[in-house]
Amino acid sequence: MTADDRYKLFGVYLSEPVADELHDTLYETAGIVDLEDYFEETADSVPVGDPGADATDDLVATVRERFAALYDRADFESAAAAPSDEFVLVTLAARPQRVADVRERFRAAATIQEADLRTVQTAILEAYLADEGSE
């Protein structure tokens, strides 16, 4: 299989409420019952065509595409106020270039906000989920 046939797995840290909302969204769009256990912990990639991986790739593609607008709407203060023990690691799958692009954007946003990645990832994905819920 070529790199185009596989999605790369990567993790984002989200506050528990945002992670729960993401789980609900992915259940509705792809039937993922338990996102925490959906992708094998030992895997570093999954094949294109896996329904859950396709759904998370679409999510990452949309976040990358709308990143500037999501950044403008993100509530970084609220995300920063979440207790540190409330964050969970959520594994997503996306095309390798999308993973690299979105990671770069998260790091840049963290630098601009002078915040940690979990704060930025939570705020941006919370803004994404709010957009999805309003459509």
C-alpha cells in the first residue's frame, strides 16, 4: 500500500466535554461507538476506506480549511480554565499531509496565544463543533 492508501494516526488533547461532543458527532456521522478504542493503540496508520478514519479525515480537512475562522471564534480563555486533569487524548486519522498541516497550525496558534497545545486544540475543535452544530 502506498501512503495515499493510508491515513496517519495522531493525537489531540481535548477537555472531556469537548471530547464527549466530538464522540457524539463522530457517532452520528460514522457510527463510531467508542472513539477511545476505535483505532488500535499499536497502529500508526489505517487504510483509506475505513468509515471512522474517513470521518476523522474529513474533520481534519475541514479544520485545516477553516482554521483561521475557527481561531477567530475559539474561546482560548475558557479552554485554558479547564482543570488540567480533565484533558483526554483523542486519536484521529487523516492523510499524512493534513496531519502535518494541522499540527503546524496548532503549534503556531499555541505560540501566538502563549498557551499549551491542549488549550489550543480544545478551543479550535470546540469552535469547529459549534459550527457543525449550527449547520
